[in-house]
Amino acid sequence: MIDWSRVATLREEIGAEDFDDVVELFLEEVDAAVDELAAQQHDNDLESKLHFLKGSALSLGFQSFSELCQAGEKTAAMNQDTIIDLQEILHCYTQSRTVFVNDLPDKMAG
């Protein structure tokens, strides 16, 4: 669900001091985008919203969520009338976020 090696690499790249700020900003931005996605359900901008979420998620190791966003993005690009399981995507984000927030202190302690 979470690619902890990606998280550790990012922390090394930006430094431990800035890492907490990056995590906070990431969670704020993605929470807002997910809330918007949940509220609008189906709209003409679905492909770009899923693209944003995919890239954001991948940068901070949200592997499963990123994969679901990528699949949804591809589906949206092929046919706007195709049903995308947004509930699965939203549920995966909620689970991933919980695991990330709960396990981050232990994973980054070493």
C-alpha cells in the first residue's frame, strides 16, 4: 500500500527538517483534491484530477492509491462515458492515509 523506500528516499532528498512540511502540504493538497473528487463524482475534469492525484501519491509513496488513479485516468482518457469506481479510489486513499500517518513515525525513526 505504501512504498516506504520511496518515502525514505524523498526524506533523504529534501532533508529531515523539510520533510515534515512536505508531508503536511501533500496531505492538505491531496485531502482537498479527494474531497473535491468525492463531491463532484463525475465531471469533465476527472482525467486531470486523477492525473494530479496519481502524481502526488506516487511522489510520497502511496503506491496502491497511485495505481488506482492511473487506471482511472486512463479509463477517463479513453471514454468519458465509462464508469470509474471512484468509491474504490477514495476508500484506498483513506486506508493509505491512515497507514501512512500511523506508521510514518516508526518507519522514519531508524
